[in-house]
Amino acid sequence: MIHRHLNHQDFTLAAIDDLIARGRRSDWAELYRALLADPAVAAKVLQVCAPKIVDPYAQRYHFWNGYVSRRRA
């Protein structure tokens, strides 16, 4: 996914937030592969999701938070 406000394609906190908020299925597949390849990405996903899961309507963040949490258990 090309991030409209970022000039790189790394999995930074801002990039992960953008992927979760605006990404499509193919973008999520890319994030999934990054999670499998690098455990640090999983920690970043949890960090991005933490402040947003208080909103019951932030379903994308709930999904990724739950997925990573279950995967780490």
C-alpha cells in the first residue's frame, strides 16, 4: 500500500495505523506476512491498536488486536 503521507514503505507505527485504517484485503495480507516474518511488527500492531480499542466502532483495530493477541498466546 502506498501511504499518502509517508515517503517510505516500512512497517512503522504510522504505516501500520494507515494499513489498518485504510487498507484493503491485499494490504492486510501484506501486514499478515510481515507479522509472520518479524515478531516486532506484532508488538507494533498492539501498540497502534491499544488506544483505539476503547471505541466499540473501531472494528478493524479490534480485529487486529484480537488476532495478534491470540497469535501471541
